[in-house]
Amino acid sequence: MEVDHLADERSKAQFDVEEMKIVWAGSRHAFQVSDRIARLVASDPAFQKDHRARLGRKELFKNTLRKAAYAWKRINELRLTEEEASRLRFFVDEPAFTDLHWGMFVPAIKGQGTEEQQQKWLPLAHKMQIIGCYAQTELGHGSNVQGLETTATFDPQTDEFIIHSPTLTSSKWWPGGLGKVATHGVIYARLLTNGQEHGVHGFIVQIRSLDDHLPLPGITVGDIGIKFGSGAYNTMDNGVLRFDQVRIPRNQMLMRVSQVTREGKVVQSDVPRQLVYGTMVFVRKTIVGDASNALSRAVCIATRYSAVRRQFGSQKGGLETQVIDYKTQQNRLFPLLASAYAFRVVGEWMEWLYTDVTQRLKANDFSTLPEVHACTAGLKSLTTSATADGIEECRKLCGGHGYLHSSGLPELFAVYVPACTYEGDNIVLLLQVARFLMKTVSQLGSGKKAVGTTAYMGRVEQLMQCRCDVQNAEDWLKPSIVMEAFEARATRMSVACARNLSKFGNQEEGFLELSADLVEVAVAHCQLIVVSKFIEKLQQDIPGKGVKNQLENLCSVYALNILHKHLGDFLSTGCITPMQASLANDQLRSLYSQVRPNAVALVDAFNYTDHFLSSILGRYDGNVYPKLYEDAWKDPLNDSIVPDGFHEYVQPILKQQLRNAKL
Ligand SMILES: CCCCCCCC/C=C\CCCCCCCCCCCCC/C=C/C(=O)SCCNC(=O)CCNC(=O)[C@H](O)C(C)(C)COP(=O)(O)OP(=O)(O)OC[C@H]1O[C@@H](n2cnc3c(N)ncnc32)[C@H](O)[C@@H]1OP(=O)(O)O
Ligand SMILES: Cc1cc2nc3c(=O)[nH]c(=O)nc-3n(C[C@H](O)[C@H](O)[C@H](O)COP(=O)(O)OP(=O)(O)OC[C@H]3O[C@@H](n4cnc5c(N)ncnc54)[C@H](O)[C@@H]3O)c2cc1C
């Protein structure tokens, strides 16, 4: 009979775990779909994944192609909905060319193509009769999109664009799916007509033949090579691509934002030029939601293992202390648990924000676009940095065993860290947020109302002077007090930076000089958004015994831990005193004690199968030691007692030593 080594932990929970599962999933329906698909994937041997790190690149990649084809077959056989298919991709847990096809190529056509273009290309893409990638980044430029060098020159004689890579640095470099699989790509290039340049635009270009999969004439394409970590992101074929005067019909330029007429005239639509960047906004909001997935997974492993692992403190031969009971462990682990829940909430809000802007754009209302850009960029940066650091912290929280591949943490880290770079380097994105904030501050005096996530700046005078009203530690549990402290911090930092900027004659020069401070301002603003959205969520009716109370504790842990980590910001802006900061820390410690008995149940609420977690340390039943021991013997090195190469290389050394000793 299977023994649940964590049963005791589970019995301590003070809330309804089943109801928390629904909060985590977003709705009862979402939970049911997710639960069903997770089981479907876990029970299908075709989706086995524990051997990935031992495969060579070619075998690994072929295995991914097999899985993708099988997944597609099952999606069609079972007639899965879009939601179900997307859950299937999530639980299969393997980066593949299909991510870029569905996650970027299709959205780029939807967002930047005209109705006519959508009608032509989307049915092909939806049936996967063509497979697309998103080819923007080049060897020489990624962040600086305006600096891309690939050209698309209109030839009025033939009514075609000539796509060309004029330099080595203009080679497309990084696009996922491009290396070996994609038949088409949305290629970003500088538009040239009648000898004039018109900025970067997207073009649908066929890369490989649909008959024999060979590159079309004028195209050089391949994979860019092995990436960080074993297995990990190497299931993806990130590619390199060069064009030698490749011709495409005029109607393959994505023309929702600008059109090129038969004569080569460029006509701007009434939508803003920035919509050319719309796919990045879409993916950044997806990445925010996904951060909670990756962080919760690491936290689930570290929490369960911390409850299993015991070190020191045995009294009279009794059990040693569970490491989760050490305050230092709690102080590292519980803020990550709280962050996972916080990012879940903010991810949900981000979905709402995106739906809202999409509807507005349809009605030609572009007013919220700058804010949506700032929110998606800023929160993508904040959540991915925190998640990447959080996964590594979870590895350390698991001590030595966390470094084993079978802990599930090294591969999770290797797959996750590029999220800090792709879809915009996190620092570059925070600088975008800072620009938006400096603009907002500069407009405060002009009567323009600060709205949305910057509405708090409308109370700049009050926030510049307010003094926090905390008398005792429990006061820090009041949402109004926390909000005021975060708003005062963000406002004061923004205003201080804006004042410093105004000392520079040249704004751009000032921006460069102060960029490190500006990044901190952007972080303060984004952390405020997360805290405020979590607090807003708690104002809703949340059913289930004790569920809301747990979420309130986690929200307070998230906020007070940030306050503690960024104490310098809060103190130097004068809103709170050192005594109040110390009370916040007392409250944080007390919250840890309240989270402690619920910790295992709070990670059970993520509803992850053992297949998905892929971690011996994070097993649901906590049966860690026998399984670790068993697993060691499965390593190919243990197939033979004496390893290959021993007689050839090591034995001669030993014999030499023996000879020397005899001499
Ligand atoms: C094996 C199993 C398989 C299973 C299969 C199952 C089948 C599948 C079924 C379902 C599956 C579903 C799967 C879905 C998965 C989805 C997952 C998605 C995967 C993601 C993987 C990621 C891969 C990575 C991709 C990339 O990295 S793409 C490249 C990204 N590149 C960047 O992000 C570049 C960053 N740089 C920039 O964004 C900008 O250029 C800049 C930094 C903003 C610089 O801009 P600036 O210099 O200011 O220049 P301007 O261009 O002049 O802008 C000025 C102006 O514009 C505003 N602005 C800027 N950006 C935007 C924007 N995006 N939106 C709106 N506005 C913007 C800016 O604020 C300025 O405004 P003002 O003038 O008003 O100030
Ligand atoms: C796994 C992975 C998958 C990818 N997939 C795709 C894809 O499918 N399609 C695609 O088109 N691209 C893809 N990319 C490329 C990715 O979008 C870029 O790498 C990313 O946007 C960062 O750009 P960069 O490489 O030019 O970095 P750089 O901008 O060169 O960054 C280098 C350093 O310079 C700093 N820096 C740069 N500019 C500034 C500035 N203005 N101020 C201060 N500091 C600055 C950065 O912070 C960073 O520390 C992928 C990348 C990875 C790693």
C-alpha cells in the first residue's frame, strides 16, 4: 500500500484545498479542464519526459518532433478545444516549434494582417498546413528593433518585395522553430519604396518547400546550436536565416498598420504604428501568466521537500527538526509561495487588460495602448526576474539534492531563465516603463488626468507628504496602509527621478545617465501594481472555508517581504519610520507562523501531477529517499560496474603508482 509521508502535513491545513484549487485555476470550469488534461497527459507513455537530459541533441529533437506530431494527432482525434489544447501543451511540458507557430506566428497575422490576409493565411496555419515562426531578432540587433538591417525593397515592375540580408549582422538569429521546422515566417524588415525608408514591418515569407522541406532559392537557414542546460530548451530549433534577394508578392506584407499601393506609395491606416509591435504585447501578457506556473512548480517541490527533510534538533533520540520549521527556511520559501499566488492574480488581471485593449482597438480607441505596453513590459520583466531567481532559490532550499536533475529544478531553471531575455530584455523593458512614468509625471501639472495603473499619481501632493499610520504590527495587515506605503514610495521615487532628469539640458542624455535609478522607479511601480491587484482580488467574494484568509496572509507576506527587501526606498522617501519598518518585520514573522501549517496544502492547491512536476523531491507522497536511491541505479553509468574507459585510462595510472611505490 502507498504511504503518504505528508499526510500529517495535509491534516494541519486550515482551509478547503479543493476550493483553493478552483481559485488557482481561475474558475471551476478551468479547473475541470486542467485536471482532466493533466491526467490524460500523465497517463500516456508517449509523453514520458524523464529521460530528456540523457539524450543527445539529435535524438532529443527527433523525440520532440514525435511528441508534437502525436500531440497534434490527439488534439484532432479528441476534438480538443483551444483551451484544452493549450492545457495539453502546458502539461506536455516541452518547448517546441509549435509554441512559436501558435504563440507568435498566428497572433502576428491576426494582429497585423488585413481581413483579406487573415482569410488567406489563418486557415492554413490553423490546420498546420504551413508552420510559422516569428523572425524579428538578428545577429546584430534584438532589443533595438528600429536597428534591424534586413530590407524589404518594393519593386514596382513586378509588384513584389525583395527581401535581403545585406550584412552578416542582418542574419535572423534566434527565432524558435526556424532552425529546422518552419515552412514560413513573419519576417521583420525595413520597408524601402521609391528610394525611401519607412521603418520596420512584418512580411510573410515562405522559407522551405512544402514538398521536400528544402530551403527555397536564395535562402540559407539552420539551427544556431546548443543552448544552456542539458535537455531543457534544446528541444527548440532556434534558427539562423539569410536572404539573398528573395522575392515575395506585395500582398505578403502585413498591411493592417501601413499599406503599400501598386505604385509603391506607403499609406498609413488610422491605427498607431506601434501596432507593428502588437505581437510582443500579446506574448508578454502570456509570459506574465506563465511566471506563476513556473514559480509555483518550483515552490511546490521545495515546500514538500522542506517538510520531508529533517536536520538537527533531535531531542532525546526523537525526530530531528523538519527544515521547513526553521525561520530562515520560511523567510526564503514563503515569500516565493506568496509570489506564485500574487503572479497568478496579476496574470488573470493581465488577461482582462488585454481583452479590454483588443476590444478598444477594434473600436479605434487607442487611448490605453501606452499603458498596456508599459504594464505588459513591466510585469513581464518583474515576474520573470522574480521567477528565475525564485527557481534558483528553491534549488538551494533543497540543499544538495536540489542539484540533482531528478529534483526537477535544474531543468526547470534552464528552460525558464531565457524568459528574462526573450520578448524583451528585462532591463530594456523596465526602461520603457520608466519612460512612460516620466511622461506621466511631466503631464501631471498640465491637467491631464493620470488613469489606470498610474491613477495614484493624481494624488501626488498628498502622497509626497503622507506619513504612515502604523502604531502596532497588526496595522500592517490593513490594505489601506500597505497601499499608501507602496503608492508613496512609487510616487516619490518617480518625482525624484523626474526632478533629476529636469536638471539635464538634454532629456535623452539625462535618461541615459539616470537609467539605473529609472529602472528602480519602474520596479517600484510594477510591485505596486502586483500588490494592488492582489488586494483588489481579496475584495471579491471568495468561497470555501478559510480560503480567503489564506490568500490574505499570502498577500500580506508578498507586500511586507518587498517592503523589507526594499527598505531603503521606503525609508528614504520618508513615508515610514524605522520603527514602523521594524513592526512590519514583526508582522511578517508572525505571518510565517500562520502560513506554516498550511504550506503543503497551499502547494497541493496547484494540483500538479507527479508527471508534470517531474521531481523526486516534490513527489505528492513525500516518499523521497527510497525513490532517490532507486533512481541512482537507473543512471547509464551504473549499467556496468567498471565504467567504459577505466581500463584504458585510469588503470594505467594506478599501475604506474603501484610501480612507483614498489621502486
Ligand atoms: C512537444 C509538445 C507540443 C505540443 C503541441 C500542442 C499543439 C499546440 C496547441 C496549442 C498551443 C498553444 C501554445 C502557445 C504557447 C505560447 C507561448 C509563447 C512562447 C513564447 C516563446 C518566446 C519566444 C521568444 C520570442 C521573442 O523573443 S520575439 C522578439 C522579441 N523582441 C523584443 O521584445 C524586442 C524588445 N524591443 C522592443 O520592444 C522595442 O523596440 C523597444 C525596446 C520598445 C524600443 O523602442 P524605442 O526605441 O522606443 O523605439 P520605437 O520603436 O521608436 O518606439 C517608440 C514608441 O513606441 C512605444 N512602444 C514600444 N513598444 C511598444 C509596444 N510593444 N506596444 C505599444 N507601444 C510600444 C514606446 O512606448 C514609444 O512610445 P512614445 O513615443 O509614446 O514614447
Ligand atoms: C531562448 C530564446 C528564444 C528566442 N526566440 C526568439 C524568437 O522566436 N524570435 C525572435 O525574433 N527573437 C527571439 N529571441 C531573441 C530575443 O528576443 C532577444 O535576444 C531579446 O529581445 C534581447 O535582445 P538582444 O539579444 O539584442 O540583447 P541586447 O540588447 O544585446 O542585450 C545585451 C545587454 O545589453 C543591455 N542593454 C541593451 N540595450 C540597452 C539599453 N538601451 N539600456 C540599457 N541596457 C541595455 C541589456 O540589458 C543586456 O544586459 C529569443 C531569445 C532567446 C534567448
